[in-house]
Amino acid sequence: MTQIILASGSGHKKRLLGRLNFEFEAEPPHVDEQVLEGEAPEETVMRLSFEKARAVALRFPKAIVISTD
């Protein structure tokens, strides 16, 4: 079975995803979440979601990684 990983250390996000009743693991992505100067909110969430997913995917290259922001 393919490993599914939530790229988050958030207990709230773990509980929300847990409602879907499938097995997954959660891994903190350890990404700097600072908003960049002049960055629009929608750009910030897209960038952070991508960076979090990428950070975890590099550690678990065969897993499906879920990331949100």
C-alpha cells in the first residue's frame, strides 16, 4: 500500500483528515512560514503549500504527500 503523509504538525489538520477514515502519517515540514514582502495572500498560501509538500516529499519520495495552508 502506498504511504500517505500529511505535511503538517497541526493537530487540527490531523483531526480533519482523520475524518476521512484512511491511514496516513503526519510529518512536520519544517518550513519558514514568513510572508514575503509584497506577496498577495493567495500567493502566500500556494507557495507555502508547495514548499511544505516538497520538503516532506524529499524525505519520503515514494509517498503521496498532502499539504495545505
